[in-house]
Amino acid sequence: MLYVMEGLFFAGNIFFLSSFVTQLNIYLMKTLHFLALFSVLFIHSAIAQNTYLNYKQGLKIYNTVRYQESSNTQYQSLSTNIYIQQKSLQVLHPSVAYQWSNAKRNFHEIELSNFRMNRENKTFDIRDSISMTLLVDSAVASSTDIGLRYEYVINFCKLKNHRLVPSMGIGVYGFYTKDAYMPNNTALLMQSHTEFGVKTFLIPRINYYLSSKFFLDFNIPLLIINMSTEIQKINNPSFSAEQNNSSVLKFDLAPKYWAARIGLGMKI
């Protein structure tokens, strides 16, 4: 009887071990199948990604065509103010930009939009109605214009290998301009006009990848908000301190500004 019980116990252990091994084999096979399927899907996904977006850094050269309307006040003489309504069209405005990608395969971009620093020496021959010289004077005219734009670009075509990639940019543009006039004689008035501020843009764009190295960038900057401060200074002895130093805070929502931009980019 004891031998029979030992035999049954041994047989039961053998059956349990056999069942356990069978279940383990099934589990391992399912795990291997899952890993194989995951590997195939991962490889397929990697292959399906847009390889034209697989770069970390890039350089761009832009040209911007733009039309805008603006207004400001300037002083001409001891008792005369000039109110200027300006409409300008610019067809050639080159600039340079640097971009880099993030983990989401979107781009950050910084553009040096404006950079100008001029200084001129001018000589004035002031005459009367019969062309007799009343005063000869000289003056130094200087101008500064600096603009820097930051943009975050969200790409919409990341999983298919298309050359044509639409995207949307959100941009912030900071600027500083100053025009100063410094005469050497008090008969001519010293004056300066300074403006600085921030503009926000929504920028729909389309990139076309010419090759694995070069691409074209077409975009339309839409000006949403323009916030700026204008400071006017003039050294006029007949004016009060408030008239000699005036400032205006401006806030424009969707001002009259139209622009189109084309860029040639190179991956680095």
C-alpha cells in the first residue's frame, strides 16, 4: 500500500511539473511572439517616419516682401510738428536664421530680422530768399535698427516620407529703433526718435525638401499683436520739459501688415 501511495505521489509530481513546463512554454512563446510583433511594428514605424525631418540643426537665408502702414510725430522747427502717415512696400529684405529640433521633431528658430547701424555727417547751408548764406552748420545723423525673432514651429507631416511638409509657427519679434540728429549749432534743433516693443505672429508655412541637405521654406507671417513704446526728445528752449520729452504707448490688434517670406535652408 505504501508503495502504491508513493507511486501516485510521484506520478502527481511528474504531472504537475509537466503541466508547469507546458504553461511556461506557452507563456514564453506568447512573449516571444509579442516581442517579435513589437519589433516589426517598431521597425515599420521607424521606416515610416519622414526622414527629411531627421536633422538636429539648420541654417536659413530669408527674403521678406512686406507692406505696412504706420504713423508717428516728428518735430521740424521751433514751432512746427510733422504728423507722418507712412505706407511702405519692401520687396528685398534679406535675413539669416538658425534652427534646431527637439524630441518631438518640431523646431525652434531664431532669426536676425533687422540689423542696421548708420552714422552720417551732414553740412547745412541755410540761405534767405535771395540765396544769401545766413548760416553754415554741420550735424551728425545716426540710426539704429535691431530686430530679433524667436519662433516655435510645429510640423504636421512626421510619419510619411513626404518632401512637402506643412507646419505652423508661433513667433515673437522684439525690436529697437532709434534715429538721432545732433547739430553743432543751437539754431538747428537736436532731436531723437526711439521706438521699441514686441510683435507676435502666427506663421503658416510649407517646407519643400529639395534633397537630403537643402530645402525651401515658404511662409506668411500674420501679425496678431503689436505693442510698442515711442519716445520723442527735442532740445527746444521754447518748449516745456513735457514737450521736449514725450512718450506714447501703442497697442495694435491685427494692424495693417502683410508679408510673405521665402527661405533657402541647409541642414548642418
